[in-house]
Amino acid sequence: MKRPPLRHLLLPIFGGLFLTSSLDAQLSRPFGIRIVDEKTGRGVPLMELRTVNDIRCVTDNAGWAAFYEPGLMDREVFFWLSGPGYDMEKDGFGFKGVRPTPRSGGTATYKVKNTNIAERIGRTTGQGIYRDSELLGLPCPVPNLMAEVMGQDSVQAVPYRGKIFWLFGDTNNPQYPLGNYQTTCATSPPGADPERGLVLDYFMDPQKPGRLRHMMPHPEHGAIWLFGLLTVRDDKGGEALVAHYGRHTGLSDPLDHGVCRFNDARGVFEKVVELDANEKWRFPRGNAVRVKNDEGDWFYFAHPFCHTRVKGALGDLTSPASFEALRFDEESRAWRWQRDAPATTQGEELKLMLSGKMKAEQARHHLKDAATGKAVSLHAASIEWNAWRRRWVLIGLQNGGKDDPSPLGEVWYAESSAPDGPWRKAVKVASHPRYSFYNPVHHAFLDGEGGRIIYFQGTYSLEFSGNPIAPARYDYNQLMYRLDLSDGRLQGAH
């Protein structure tokens, strides 16, 4: 009798193995837990689900967490539920949590209440913004971001040559925590919906495939940070992208600094002028905003208030002598723009009032909580014109004290009739207890519904917070919020 070929004998074995593995794959599909806002029904990002034995899951941008844990499937499991700005009722023992029965391929949805005025939209940077949605086989509104970006520091962004140009500080890579510390940049199409997610096209290193480009290469050691990003017409009438650069080894003064311009041909920023080490304020910094008024065409710089400015011309931007600062003159007891001394800060203004040298009604930066009257000291801010409110609006980060929920995580909203103030009353719109949310910026080019809806983001980070635990994927990344300016709770800032 003729023996069958060996491949015929192996087919049933491999077929059985394939069938078994297919069944195993079906049986081991993760269980989906979705956390949604009880008012809007929108999925809530950055909500932590933690089991009794401290297995942690964090919801993605769509509010989904994918859970699969051998030994905890097909049985009731308690998850503590928490996340900044959202809350739920306690049970009889005082616990805040949910108790699903995780089953392979199943789902459960739970509602939470937003205790902030602003609504969290989600991460705009970092790997896997829809990671759990993808694991659950659910559609992702935009592709998950590239894995080369694990974390990104402070953001600046402006419309430039038909696209949105994004600039970030230090960037963490998967191969090593100290990734790109010479500035990372990307572009995105105009008109993107921030509530779905931003599709960022990063500048990559042409010599090292798959690696991010150093956007401000420098031969010396140190991190290169760019701020005051803006666009201005050059001598030929073209659009120029300009910023201030500083080379740092820490948070102290830069080792060297100056003004740089983006070279479109080379795809990097290049030094235009190097400034004297003693030059402390006469250069672009903070968040730049274009202001056209009776005095001319200007760039104002929110740092945190708009108390420095320069004419809106490329030559003036590179000339320290052209910069002006808003200073209170103690002899005349009046504010004036001048070029000889730095601006009067919020802290200096308070000392002038306490000494009787300035009347309270003269104060321009004496910002107070509209609800309590408590002074609000700002660490950083973004100031933009808002067409819907017909006011200049401020999104500012509080320099918190020991009684505040966080040292650098409380975000405030204020309004003024002029970019340089006065700023009087503020309303807190977002809180990040025991966490930092520094260098917030309002992206006016994303405003929706005639300016009624605005979007701002900042760096969500363990730094300066005292919190030892970072949520997976979110730490040291940009976190976006949506703020509806028609919300009645903002009335106190009007």
C-alpha cells in the first residue's frame, strides 16, 4: 500500500493547531471599559481604572480601556476610578469605583461628572493616543501617532505657508529617555478637528531613517528651547518663521541665546543674531500675539502678561533696541511704554500697591478669583483676541501655593478690553491635583463657532508636582482641553 505524502499527514495537525490558536485568540480578546461624560456622552481620556491588587489601566482619547488579565476574567472585579477633573458618587463604604464582570470581547460603559468648566479632549502627542480602541478592534478617528514620539514638552504653533507649524521642546524616544533635546517640529493640515485628534507630520532626520530631526542643531551640549514663535513678512514680502532660542543645561539662564529663523530649504532653524548674555527681556518670548491698534502693528509677548512688545517687522524683531516694556513710573504714578528697563511684573505691582505708591484701580495685573477675591499669581499664560466675546482672553497657569490642589496645575480664564490689561477677575477652568500642566497655550486658529469654542493645551507632567506615579502614556505629553465661552460659570470673568 502506497504511503500518503508527508504534507498530507501534517495538514490535519497544522489545521488543528490553527483552529486551536484561532479559538484561543477569540477567547483572549480584551474586555472594553468605556468612561463617558454624563452630560455630553463623550469618552473621557486619562481616567485610571485600578484593581484591588493595583493593576492599572488608563483610558485612551476615546475613553476606552482594554483589560485582559488571566484569573480576573468572567468574574466580578472592582476598579477604583479616578482622573483629574472628573468625579463619581461614593458607594456605601466610601469607595469610588465600578464593578464590571470582564468577559472576552465584551464591553461596559460608566458615566462620570465633569467638575471642571473645561472639557478634556485628550492627548495630542505621544505614542498610542487611541491604543485601547485599536486593541478592542474599534475604529480610530485618526491613526495612532508614531512610536518615535513617547513624550513632548512645551508646544508652540502658528499657521505658516498653508499649514500649521508645530514646535515642541524636549522629546522622549523609545530607545532612550534623552531623545531629541534640540527641538522637534511637525506640520498639520489647516482646519483639523482637534476633538478627533491632530495628524502631525514630523520632520525626520534625512541621515537617520526613522529618527526625529534636530530642528535647531547646535555644536555645543545642552537643550535648545524655542519660544515666542511667530510669522512675519521678510524684506522680499515672503513669510518668515521666527523665534527666540536658548541653550540650556537646566532651568537657569541660558548658556547662549538669540533670535533664529526657519530655513525652508534646509528644514531647520538657523541663528539670525546672537544676543548678549545680559539681555534678559528684549527678544521674542512666551506666547506671541499680533496686535494692530492706533499705535501701529505690533507683536506682544505674553510672559505671562503682554507687557513687552515690538513693531511687527523682521528688522525690529532682531534688534533688542526696538523692544518696549510696560512699566509703572513711580514719579508720575502712571504706566508707560519705554525701552530703558524691564516691565513691571505682577509681583512688583503688588508691592507698589502695598506701599501706597500705586492705587488699586491703577493695577493692570492684579488678577483675583472672581468667586473668592483671592489673588491669582500667574506662572505662564496665553493671550488671544476672541471674536465671540469681542475681548482679549487669557488662559493662564497659576503659580500655586501650599493650599492649592497643585503647584503648577491650576488653569484660569480671564478677559480684558486690551492685550496689556487691565486684568481683574478670573475663573478657574481646569484643575490637575498633584500634577503639573505647565506652559498652557490657546490655539486661536482652532477656535470654533465664531470663537465660542476655544481649545488650549499644556504639558501634563510629573515635574514639580511631588506625585511619584505617572499615568501610562500621558506623562510628559501635550493634553488638550475644550472650553465653551457661553458657559454661564464663566460669567464672573466677564
